[in-house]
Amino acid sequence: MDHNDSKKRERSPNFPFIGLAAAIQRARDFYDQEKRGSAAVSVIATHWGYSPKSSGLIQTVAALKSYGLMEDEGRGEARRLRLTERALRILLDNRTDS
């Protein structure tokens, strides 16, 4: 038996589709349209210039969720997304050194 067969293969860590700066810009784009409200994924797609079924849209939403900038409301056809309190604190902090 080969020694490599007995070792569990390690996965590389997951990482977000976009970087934090880009995620914050996407959150800002969402805020400019929806403020503190929520929106359907298809509406968010138009805010960000994606088609509603694009993988880029799905991956961007997942990245914002992984950074703690967006959260889900509802499921399936009723699924909507909104900015988290963390995202709002970042976007609304007008200090020059923030």
C-alpha cells in the first residue's frame, strides 16, 4: 500500500471571487440604488451590469456574503439580499482616515 493513499487529501482554502476593495465598491453600488432596503438577485444583477443567471453575479454575491457585507432574506423565488450593518458602517463612515 502506498503511503499517499492513507493520507487525507487537503483542500486549498476557499477565497472570494473578488477582492475586498471591489466588494466594498459593489456594496456601494447597491447602496446607491437600494439604500438600506433589500432587492431580488435579478435587480442586483442590473445594478452591477450582470445578466441575472451569470456565474459572475453568483460569485460576486457569494464574495460579499463571505466578507459579511450582504445577507439573505427569504428563499427561492422570494430570495432577496440586503447590506449588513457591517457594510453600512463601512459605507457611511465619512472620516478621512477610514
